[in-house]
Amino acid sequence: MVQGERSTSTVQQPVECPKCDGVGLVRVEVKGHWVSKACECQDAKRIAAVLSKAKIPDRYAHCTFANFKANYPGADKSLLAAHMLMRMFAEKYPMETRGILLTGSIGCGKTHLAASALKWIIEERGAKGVFCDYRELLRSIQNSYNPQVSATEMEILTPIMNAEVLILDDLGAIRPSEWVWDTVSLVLNARYNAVRTTIITTNYAVLPPGAGGMKEDTLGDRIGERMRSRLLELCRVVEMKGVDYRAGLDRKNPSPTRVK
């Protein structure tokens, strides 16, 4: 810059809270005495930090109970029932420790409701939680076996096993193997024994062996019958029926008539 010229650039200053002027504390009167208490902005910062650590994917960051559409024309009644049950589940936390297993066809809104519940529990109950994609978890563990990767298997699994509230999304999506079954058992047994709340979504039906109808893979086929049985103790099963919301997307207007 030439000497004598005045710089026109400005540094944007952080916006201060109008209630506490950025101090983080406000004075309130309690029974005739003035005391200091944390400002509301501190709660907002804490919630934002916990939500960030929850690792909810951007695709589901907008999801709430309010914007889940369960009563569109032709909607199956199970969607409204699932919506009401998930909301009650979140509102009762932490009194309700038994988790939820959301099962249903692709695109019927399972992950939307799961993410909505986790966000509500974080924002309204002050809890902490983690969103975990089942496929990404298994890939991360497999990658940890690479000697060039610093993270170990247990370093990846420990936050999942110890999370106060866990979403395990798309359980059963990976083709089953002994290694897959062992990994699922490790995670679910740890959470079962510690009585930690788990929300699971899956596209596979929770059916007992030998159930009637055409032979299709069930959740027991994908994770093993022993773990399927354990899940029935760990979680309450909620079945959702509905068309794939993606099929109704207007390509010029990517907002679907029903939010996943």
C-alpha cells in the first residue's frame, strides 16, 4: 500500500450477544438478590458444538419432527404412527432408555425421523450423541488395518460403543460375513450391557426364521440371528411403509413432496 493511502479493507467483527454484550453472563434478580447466570447465547453455543460433534450428515441437518410429512395424499398410516412414536420417545428421554429400530422400505423417512430424534434430544435434553453410517463404520474399521493408517480398530469403535445416544443408520447394508457379524456383535453387545440408547434404521424386515412369504433377506440374515434377537431386547421395532420419496422428486425443484 502506498504511504498515505487509507486501507479500505475491514475486518468483520464477531456479532456480540445483545443480552450480555459478549460477556456470557447476565444479571438476574432472585428473591431480592442480584446474581449472575449464564446467558442464553452460551446454551446456543453449547448446543451447536454438541450437534457438530454428533456428525449428522448435511443431507439430514435440516430434518426435524415439524418438517416430516406423514399425511400427504395416499400416505400409509404407519408413517404418522412412527412420527408420533419417535416424538414421544425423544420427549421421554432419558426416562425411556430402550432404543428404537426403524424398519421399512427405501426412502420412507426412517433416517429423517432418527436424525430428528437425535437433534431434539441434544437440543432439549442436553444429551450427547453420534450419527453413524453402518457402511462407513465398517469401511473405516477395514481401513484401520492398513499399516499406513494411524487410527486403530478400537479407536474407531470406542466412541460408537460409548455414545450416550447412537444412530446406527442402514444396518445390514453390507453383505454378511463372519467379520461383519463379529463387529456388529461387539458394538451392540457393548451398548446393550451398558444400557445405552440406540436408534437403528434398516431396510430389512425383522422376521423370525421360517416366516411365510417369498424368501428375501431379513435382518437376521444380514447380521445373524443371535444379534437380531438381541436387538429385540435393545430396541422397540417400528415398521414404516411408504413409497420412495426420491421417485417423486421434481428435478427442476429438488424439494420433494415428502422429506426423507
